[in-house]
Amino acid sequence: MFLPGRRLFVLLISAALLLPVFSCAQPAQPARILNVGLLLGSGGLGDRSFNDSAYAGLLEAQKKYNIRFETIDTGTKDANIDALRLFARNHYDLIIAVAFENLESLKTVASEFPGIHFAGIDFELAADNVASVVYREQEADFLMGALAAMLTKTKKVDVIGGTDIPAIRRIMTGFSQGVAYQDPGVTVLTDFAGTFADPAVGLALALKRYGEGVDVIHNAASKTGLGIIQAAQQVNKYVTGTSGDQRYLAPGNMVGNRPKRVDTAVMLLIDGVYHDSFKPGVSSLGLKENGLALGPFDPNIVTPQISARLDDLKQKIIAGQIVVKAE
């Protein structure tokens, strides 16, 4: 009878020794999850440009920080304000509006919810709870202008923007400076399509310009630009762009792009909130900050010599040896 009792005594002692360990152990802390709301610009997802780049930033942040996010297509100003208010009333950790057209909507809602973090991409908005990210588009579009000047045979190129907003003005100004720097004998035309969301408008405008002797068009029109690419393919001319890699849309005609890294801006903003280092105010991204990229380009069109020239110009801009004006 001794052995069974001894075993029971030993088991009781062992259990007692373990109790303090369990009682002192801290419960596992759940991973922090941020809720992020994003109001898209005209064209919505599928534009293979500005909005898709913003969405790519959300997906990257989801992998890195395990965020939850929701996107809303832009609509009327009232609808956009309602969408932003809904995010704020649900206490989202960060609410982002992309594209200049959403400035006023964000301004209205940010003033109503001073305790919520808001951010605007591609426009400036001064408020204590708003971080704005703008781009020095002119730096990279200077390079695209130089590229167009090296590719044109007719000495006539064009840049087509969506609507007349500051970012498009910077693109046109930078492009024109790059053309003149590379070859002052090339004529530069500039056009506003009047919309970022209608490929048919881009197609008609581009066909008109190609018919007038333009042989390179720089496309800064988001979803409208899909029509510009289609026009280049129809008449076998060149087109460049300001979005992600679109060469597959018109092989041999789509030379390549200089993407605006909206994903970089989205990641920087989410990173700030996640690490409790959100900073209101305006941030400017250019070539140096990897806010703008160059290429990839069609190697059958952009030779190693052209690439070397573009890289040389890029380094001079980063170093301040070439100063590209915004206006």
C-alpha cells in the first residue's frame, strides 16, 4: 500500500510545483491588426495604373502587417464623403484618399473626426490629422521626354493627360523640359483628355495626334490611357506611360512606363501608423526616394545606349546637377 500512496504524494507535489508556473505565465498577446480604408480615384481598380498601384501597396502591407482593408470606388462628392465618414465612424486606424479629385471630400471629413488618422495621396492638405504625399513627377517625366526625343523620327511628340490638375501639369512640364534638353529641335504638343476613366476618349484623341504626324505619345491619363495604347497599336506608333508595366497590351508599340510608386506611399503611411509614428504634413517623393521608377522598357526599342543615357540623366537629377522645374 506504500507505493501507491507514495506515487499519489509525488504527483500532488509535482502538480503543486507546476501551479505557480502556470499562474504567472502571461497570456499571449494578439497580433496588432490595423483597419485601413482607401478611397480610389477615377477609373477604379483595373486601371493598370494609379489605383492598381495603390491596391498593390495594400496587399504588400497586408502581408507585412496583417492589416484589414477595404476600398471604395470614387463617385459623387456626397458619396465619397459618406464613404469616408463610414470609415471614420467605424474607427479605422488609417483612412486614405488617392487622387486630386478627392481632396475636398477628405478635407471635409478629416475636420469632422480630428482623432482619426487620414492621408491624401497626390494632393496637399494641411490639417493636424492628415498626412499628404505628393510626387515630383517632373523628375521622371523629364527622362521620358528625353526618351521620346531619342525615339521620334518625325520630330513631333505629344503628352496626353487626363484632366488639368497640378500633377498632370508637372508631368507635362517635366516631359517638355526633357525633350528640349535632349533635342531642342523636337516639337512637343500637350493635350488634356478631360477624363481619367474613358478609353474611347483616349483612343480618339491619340488617333488624331498620330494622324497629324506625332509618332511618340506619352500617356498620363490612367484608364483613359488604355485607349491611347490601343491607338498606338492600330497605327504602329510608339506610346510611353506613367503606370506599371503595360508592354503586354501592345508589344512593339508600348515602349514602357515610368511608374508612380503609389504603393510606396501607401506602405509608408501604414508603416507610420503601425509604429505609432504617424506624421501629419506633406511628404514629397521623387527619384531619390523611389517614389518614381523608370521602365521596364522594350529592349527591342530602347537600346543599351539609350538606357545608359537615361541612367546618366537620372543620376544627375538625383545629384542635383540637373534641376527640373515643376512649373
